[in-house]
Amino acid sequence: MLGYALTEIRSRASDGQHRRARDLADAFHKLPNEMWDHFSISFFRDAFLKPYYREWPTEHPFDYLSMLDEVERLQ
């Protein structure tokens, strides 16, 4: 999921969509550290992904919420 986010960030920045790239980076920036500490899928979804989707409701090349749902099903 993080790899997809980094790919999208790079693409959006290259297309001049700097604010949207920044917002996506902000949504994912704590994920690497949180995964090894006290990661909570519901907290990540509610605190980071849902606000990103509220701000940017359309044109998503990757469905991060569905990916997170799949991770949750694996637990």
C-alpha cells in the first residue's frame, strides 16, 4: 500500500498537483513507524485516510481504503 502511495505522490508531483501530493504524503507519513510500534488499522483509516478522501473525493488510481480493508481481513 505504501508503495502505491509513493508512486501516486511522485506522479501527482510530476503533474504539478503539489497540494494533493502533499496531502497524500501526509496521510501516509507515519505508517512506516506506526507499523512497528502500536499500529491500529482503524486509527490509520479514521485519522489519515478518511480525511484524505474527504479532501480529495475523486480520481484515485489506487483504492487505499479497500487495500486497508483487505489487510484487516487477513488479521
